[in-house]
Amino acid sequence: MNNPMNPFAKPDQQKPTCMEMLQTILDGQATEEQKQYFKVHMDHCMPCYKSYDLDMSLKQLVQSKCCGGAAPTDLVEKIKQQILQKSS
Amino acid sequence: MELEEAPKQNYSEKEKGEIFNQEFLPHIHSMYNFGYRLTLDRDDAKDLVQDTYLKAYRFIESFQKGTNAKAWLFRILKNSFINDYRKKSKEPAKVDYQEVETYYNSEEVDRQITPDLRVESLKDMIGDEISNALNSLDVDFKTVIILCDLEGFKYEEMAKILDIPIGTVRSRLHRARNLLKEKLSEYAKSMGYNKA
Ligand SMILES: [Zn+2]
């Protein structure tokens, strides 16, 4: 598809790859125009269609499984103490 | 040390305290998680975070009030890790990514085979598989996933935190996600998820 109106096109007019488009969408960095374009693109691009669900699920899983919980409760106090010591 | 090229600020002691409490400290949990994922050790993570905050306070006049404190802190932590912590531990030499990145910036990328992993098998991973797989990645790869997927930094912010061009952020992220999928697909296979 050599669409001159591709909103993902780079300043040098180079054709963006599927990977680049998918990434931009996935990471929430696409404009409205780009989102619309990609929706249509997915209808006729099987690799993008398949990758989209998998990549989205993976991203969401990383978010929910790797947040790691809270810092130790004494950490903030320790840091504050050290700063007081150094600045006095 | 600064993220943006900003002139040195002149803060009173009271202002310094305010910036520290209101703009720096709220990020302590994200910072600790990042430190832990890098070092894989709770005590080392504590030291690294403590070190980062002390440095941030020492260089507070390079920080412009109201700008992106989180990115600034992440940058300091990442640099502390590379310069101080990594030197102490006996990590093997850095992999040369040049080759990898040239490859991923080329046309080849669309033809490349992605690991055989299904959404359904991903959804079955309810334990620590994802977390362990992330931890097992090389530091540079897990860093981009943490910054992007966990912390929601934009590519541009990541480029500044990591001192690399945006194109490299993108290709490294792509590579990192494929490596993560490879790990998970191995795991899925071992659990018999992909049999169907
Ligand atoms: Zn496509």
C-alpha cells in the first residue's frame, strides 16, 4: 500500500513499517488520524491484526504483574535523615 | 545531570524542601520498583534509590521546578546504576547492539517471525511468570519495557532518560518485547499451553 496520505509517514516521506505503526498505536502515542488509519489497515493486514491483540495483552499483563508494590516504609525516613545530616 | 538544558536555579532552603517533598518523593515507589528490577536485590534497590534521592537533592538547582521530575529521577537512577552499581558487580561486558539495531531498522523487520505465543496462553499466566521473564532480560532490554509499559514514559522522554535517539528507543523496545515473548512462549510450551 503506497498511500501518500499515510499519517504515519516520516518527514523524509519514507514508508513506515507495520512494526512502527503498531508500536505507536500500542504505546498510546498515536494521533486520532493515525488511529483511524491503523483501524482500516488492520482490516487487510493479517500480521498487524494478529499482533495487535497479543501485544496489547502482553502490555497489560506487564502493567498488572510487574508493578512491584511499595517501597519499604523506612526508606523515605532514611533519605530525609541523610539529607538533614549532610546539609547541617 | 539535568534532563533539559536549563539554567541553574536559585532555590531557598524552604523551596528545596518543597520540591523534594512534593515533586521528588511521590515517585519513590516507581523508583524502588525500577531499582529492584535492575539489581534484583531488595537491599541493593534500597541503596540505589537512596543514592538517587541524595544526588537529586545535591543537584536540585539543575532541576527546574514544575518540569518532569519523574523522568529526571529515573535518569539519575539509571546513571547511578551503570556508573556505581554495575562497576562493583561482575557483570559481563555489554552486548553490542549496533548489529541488532541496524537489523531492526531495516526492511527485514516486517518479514521477521514473531515467537509463537497466543493470547490464551498469556492469559493463563497468573503467577510470577511475566515478572520473572521480565527480570531475566538483559538490563537494557528490561529497562525500555519498564519505562514504557510500566511507567508510561513517552518515546521522547525515554530517549532523554537513556541518552539514545528515538529510533533506537523504538527498535530496542521492539527487540525487548520479542525477547519477552520468546521467554513466555518457552514457558507456555513447558506447561503444555500451546498444544491445541
Ligand atoms: Zn500491517
